[in-house]
Amino acid sequence: MTASGIVFGEVNHTYRPMRGRPVLALDGVSLEVKEREFVALLGPSGCGKSTLLYLLGGFLPVESGSISVGGKPVVGPGPDRGIVFQNYSLFPWKTVKQNVLYGLEKQRMPKAEREKRAHELIELVHLNGFEDSFPSQLSGGMKQRVAIARTLAIEPETLLMDEPFGALDAQTRTLMHEELLAIMRRTPKTVVFVTHDVREAVYLADRVAVMTARPGRIKEIVDTRPPHGDRVNYINTPEFTAKVDYLWNLVRDEAIRAQEAHDA
Amino acid sequence: MTTTNNVFVRYLPLLLLAILWEIAPRLHFVDPSELPPLSAVAKAWWSLLLDGEGKTWLSPFLNGSLWTNGVSSFINWFFGLGGSILIGIALGVMMAWSRTVEDVASPLVKALYPMPKSALIPVMILWLGLGAGSKIASIGLSCLLPVILSAYNGARGVDQTLIWSAQACGANQREVLWEVILPGAMPDILAGIRNAIAISFIVLVASELLVGQRGLGYLISFLGEGGVYDAMFAVVITVSALGFFADRAYLYFMRRTLVWRE
Amino acid sequence: MERVNSLWKRRLLRSSSVILLAVAWEWGARMHFVSDFLLPSLSSVLVRLWQDIVSGDLLVGLGLTMARTFAGFAMAAVVGVVVGVTIARLRFVRWFFDPIVSVGNPLPKIAFLPIFILWFGVFDWSKIAMVAFSSVFPVVVATWAATENVDKYVVWSAQSLGVSRRALLWQIVLPSAMPGVFTGLQIALPISLIVVIICEMTMGGEGLGGSMMTSMRFADSPGVFSGIVAIAIVGSLLVKAMELIRRRLLVWHAESAR
């Protein structure tokens, strides 16, 4: 088992609302993520991909099956698995700098070191000059960059991302893709990235795991590494389009199935 | 709601009403024994302020009716409201934090909510006598529920992903409570406190009108019974002004604390 | 299995805490942990309440209190809605009333009670005037906001369909403002009740508040507690009644579609 390799072993999860019947969200999900690999979880709404991410993050208890990171089972949230949410989840009462500093304060890093590191990260995400702004004063893209900076500050080995660019407009999203890839080149990490956008998955990930409609299972895993290691130009090639088509066809059936289950 | 930005124009109607208050009794449009002219009220206010006896030059003020009764009212108000804020926030957040506390406390809170809290004043008098104790308890109990509810709703309304983000940054349970839930609940809590401040004034005046020998409410009824109506009006205006400025001051404090909301 | 058990445990806790409290009250009083004077037993309070109902005393007091409450509330409702709508639509009226409402809202209006007694005497009219004075403010504020914030797109749609100014007001604006206006009324009614109780306590005589004060003066603690129970029941009945009326009146509104 590699240092931050992730192993999902036959993970089941049942969602139990206060009122109503329990629902099986995940059914026997097994998946391996190698160290420093970028894996995308792709599937229709309600397939449980976010749930799987939250189980990995330790925010939901693993009741059936096993999840281990670096050989150790997941028992709760921790700074080894940083998370970025779709709604940015910045502390609205803290400034940009205070948000980025939060994880470092929890690590009990000495003050001078913290300040330096926070400054580095704010620069990394191109938000110089906004250190003392509040989240309410920032655009969506800027907020997401603060969220990424905050998470990267504590140098987690694994990065969990739950549809992080879903709330952004198409142009900002494209820019954020490029920024994320640049950051990953500088500080490679193990990434588990949840999305329902097929192109985004193919563009960013090394492998894409397609999930079925609820109850979620792994349908198929597709290799999406660019043939010459160059993602930026890959996006315009016919190989890219072929990959996207292939994956879309896999997802399409599940999307229809999810739609029918919803209407039923 | 739209209003003009010019302060003078905005409050001009009040100036006009003040002028009317002066003129109408003087010209006998209304009975001046029932509505003394504004100038008489102002004069009465001034003499109340300085009607104390004593040797030092400050004595007329410090021993004067307004100051002594004002201090008495302030003590009742401060401890009643202060207690309800501290206990209310603690209870409300606890109810949101711990399922057991919520299961035990929330049916009680829901049952007590529609009851007019001022009905508790006689019980408090029964238990704690005619003095400050019953008034502080009455104010405290009346203000407690709005603060509990706002703290509860505020704490429950904190986004789950905020809590998870803090945990992924390495925060433990205690840190999540103090550094995420409490600040996250602040907007609701501060709004609930504004409500509680208004209630505290009402219960303060009501309890002092009812029983006791001290306080601004007592002073109003004492002057009324004595037929000294211009002084009575003066104290009513004083109490109203205190309520008004307390609200305005608090609003200013609230806006500055929540400056991050934009 | 563990989780299902805890779900039932929770449901049990919720429904039983009020019952447990009642039982604890009764037991504690019977055990004389505190004197009968301070905490009469729940049973003695309920018995007393029953006696008052049977003798008719409670109904007389209740009737008086309710009559004063509704009289004051009705006045506040009518005046408040009319003033609120007019403020929203006529600039001069808005200019005149805006500072009055803005300054008047946070005032502890109960302080004016001795003034009202001076003006209207010690019987019902001073109480009713006090209630109206206290309750009119939330109605004005709610009505003003609701009328001013009517969805302008709805208004534009109506105007492009050729509606007259009069019809616009009565058929479009007022119905749109109804939810907000009704919320103001829902806030004002409990205020009316509280103010009546306080007035009755201060001025004595008949009525739920007055009889509670009389009981207090005679150190008749079951009487005081039964008064509280009666007022609490009345308070929650009024709130529930308003909710029911709201659901029927606003049956078209999204919030009723639950």
C-alpha cells in the first residue's frame, strides 16, 4: 500500500431520513486510487458520488465495507484529506487571509511561518491585494480560489473536490481548470474529484470512474491520460472528443435511469 | 422601504408635531390640564433632574428623582436582560448542538412560546417580593425565549459544509463549537437580542408600574397619582427616549459587528 | 439496528418531556420540597381552574379580556392597514408618517398607560386605546412593506393588459400584499393580548390580568397559577386560530402548498 493510496472495499451506504423509508445510496463500491493519481467520479445526480466523497473524507461514518487511506482505515475527518465544496464554504466572517490561516492555526504553526505560508498561497491563486476582503465582496471564482488556497495551506496528501466549479459560469470554469492543473503540476497530490460534467472529467483526470444511478456502483473505469502528457493541447484533438463521447454514452444510460427513477 | 436621505426633511414631521404640542394646549384646542404644553413638560423635566437635596454641587442631580430612579431601573434592566442573553445563547446553542438537550428542551420551548410572558410578573412578585428581584426575574424570563430561539435557529442554520471544512482543517469538537457554530449563529443571535431589548423595556416599565417604590415606571405612576402631569409626561418621554436610543445604539453596534455581511 | 433504536428513543424523549415535567411538578409539590404557597400542586391549580370555569368567574374574566383585546386589535388592524397602504402609495403621507413610525416602533409604549388613564379614565377605554396604540405599529410596518414590495412584474403584466388604476389597487396590489399584511396582524394579536393583560394587572378589576393580581394580593397562589394557565391556553389558541385563518385565506400562496 503506497503512502496515500486510497482503497474502497465493498462500500455500502444507506441514507436514513427522520421520516420515510431508508434508501440504499451506495451498493458495493470498490475502487483503488493510486498515490498522486487524479481520479474523477462521474455520474448522474443522486448516484452517490458526493456521498462516497464524504465517506472518504470521514464526514459520514462507514457502516459497511472499508475505506483506507495509506493503509489506515478512515475514522473521521482530518487534515490529511483536504476538501473543497461546491458552495466554497468559506467562513463569511473571516477575511481571505484569515480563512487561509485557519488550517495553519489548527496545526499550531508558529505565527511568522503561518503568515508566510498564507501569503505564498494567496499569491499562488492570484489573489494578491484581496487579503483583507470578506468573501461577500468576492466573485464566485475568487471565492473558490480562496477555498483551494485554504485547503492547500495545510498540505494534505489527498485533495477531495465536490463539484467545485459547478456554481461558476462557463468562462470562469475554464480558467479555473487551467489554474487547478497548474497547481497540480507544482504540488502533485492524490485527487478525488466529483463531477457530472463529462468534458471536465476527461480534461482534468487520469482516470474516470463512471457510477451507475442510485444505488451507486462503479460501472466502468476509463483511462483519460493524454497520450503525450500534454493536457492543454489534448482538448482540441479527436482522441479527446472520442473519449468524451465514449464516457457520455456510459453516463447517458445512467442519467436516463436516474431521471426515470425520479419521475416514478 | 423608501425614505429620503436628507435627515432634516425626514424628521421634519416630528418637529411640526412638537410645535403642535406647544401651540394646541396654549390655545386651548386641547385641555392643558390633560396635555400640558411641551415647554411646561420640558421645564418639569429640568426640575425633576435637579430636585435632589444635599450638600455637594452634584447632589441635586445625583439625588434627583430622575437619576436615582433611573439607576434603579437600569439595574433591573441590565441584570434581567444580561442574564437572559447569556443563558439564552448558551441554552439555544446547546439545544442545536446536542440531540439529547434538544429532545428534552424543545417541546418545552415550543409549548411556552405563545404564552404572554408578562403574565409571569405576578408569580415573580409572589416568589421574590416587591423589590428588584421580581423585576429582574420577570425581565429575564420574558427575554429568555426569543434569545433561545434565535440562538437555536442560528446554530442549526450553520451550513454543514462549513463544519466539515473546519474539521478537514483539523478542528476538534470544541473548536468547531466556538469558532464555527457561534460566529455562524451570530447574525440570528444579534437579531434576537434586538427583539429582546424591546421586550425588556416593556416588562421593565410594566413591572415598575405595578409594584415597587423605585424606578422610572414607579415615578410615572407616582407623579400621575399626585396629579403632577407635566412631570409625568416628562418621565414618559424620558423612558420612551431611552428605549428609542437603546434600539438605535444597538442597531449601530449590530451593523458594525456584522460588517462582513455586506 | 443501533440507529433505528436511537430514532425511537428520540421520539420518546420528545413527547415525554412535557409529561415528565408535569409529573415532576405534581410530585415535587406533594412532597413539599417548597411550601404550598410558592408552588401549589398541579392538581390544585387544575382543580381551581375547573372551579372557576364552573362558577362562571373564569368566563366573565375571559370575556372581558377578550373583548378588550379584540376591540383594540380591530382598531389597530383597520387603522394600521389603511395607513400602511396609504403610506406606500402617497408620497406626502409617507413623508409625514415615516419618522413617526421609525421613532415610534422601538418605544416601550406601555409607558404611556398613565397618560391614557389620564385621558380616558380608569375603565375600558383607556385599556382599549392602549392596546390599539401598541398594536398599530407592527400592522403599519408590515402593511407598508408588503404594499411597497409588490412584485413589479406582476403590476406591469396587469397594466399591459389594460387594468384601471382602481382595479390595479384592489385586484392586484392588495391581494399581493395580503401575506405580508396578515403576518403583521399575526404579530399584532399576541401584542394586543399582552398589553391588555398588563393594563388589567395595573388597573385591577375584572379580567384575567386583574383577577391574577387580586389573587396575588391575597397570597392565593393557586389562583395566580390558574390565571397563568388560562392565559397560556388563550394565548396559544389565538396563535393557532390565526394560523388556521391564514391557511384558508391564503390558500393560493406557495407556503400553503405544504
